[in-house]
Amino acid sequence: MPEPLRRAVHQLVSEAVMSCQEVLRYSEPDQARAWKRMTLYRATDTADTMNMASMLIAAYCQRTGMPLGTLDSYLQTRQQRTRAAGPRESDRQELAGMLGDPAPGAEDREGRLGYAWGQQHARGALKPEDDPQQLFTEACLHGLRAKLCDDVDALDGYLPPAMAAMARKVADALEVPQPAPA
């Protein structure tokens, strides 16, 4: 990967990670008033930022002669759907499964699949959040953000104590970022 493209991709991924941390932050109980607006803003910011990274890489691949069929395959264009269309019926059925609403009829195969996914998410929500990989990822995101904002003490104000302690360890382990040499 050419160095200017690599740097741009790294910058975009860093921005997306920071937006991901904000999605987590705005899902905490002390954000009750703003959670809907801010989690949607930051989740869509993340998606848009990663889309920019994908398109830069795709433009490079196209410039170097990659066949369009291969590029479409790598971009997974069949999975693409626009947010402008809003939530689909399968999204509403997945939410219904999460919240324990009645299941769709047997004739609605796609709806039943979404509903089943929602039920699976709901079962996972009843278990303590003890998946070590998930906890570590969240702690890294919170600790990184706290260190970059020089606000490590704020972690205790919005995270559960165990998560705050882990995020604090991450923040304490990080060096203060220095600009790259020119």
C-alpha cells in the first residue's frame, strides 16, 4: 500500500474507533437524555468514516487495474444498503425478538429469522457482560479516549467499577501521543 494511502487509512480508522467509543459512552446510564440522538450520530459517523476508507482503497485498486467484478466482490456490494431507507422489516422483527414482543407468522421467513436473532441478543443480554474479549475491547476504547482527552478520572463517573478499573489500567499503560517525525 502506498505510504500516503496507508496514512489516510490509519487516520480514518482512528477516527472510526473514536466514534465507536462514543457509541459506547452514550449508551451508559448517565446519558439517558441524549442516548438516542448521540448513539445514532456516532454509529453513522463510524459507518461513513469506514466507507471513506473503503472507497479510497477501492479507488487505488481501480487505478491499478483491478477488474470491476473483483472490486465489486471485495467491496461486498450485495450487502450494501442505504440508511436513507430506514429500518427494514427484518430490523423491526429483530427488535421485537429482543424485547419479547410476539413472533411473526410462520409464513414470514425473513421476519422469523430477524426475530430469532433478536431473541439470541436478548438471551445474551441476560448474562453478565463477562466475555473477556468484549470487556477488553471496551476497556481499550474507553482508556484510549480518556488518555487522549487527558480525563482518566472521568472513567469512574460513567463506567461500572470493574470496567473503569480496566480502562484506567489501559490509559495508564499508554504513552502520551507524540507527533510523528517529519
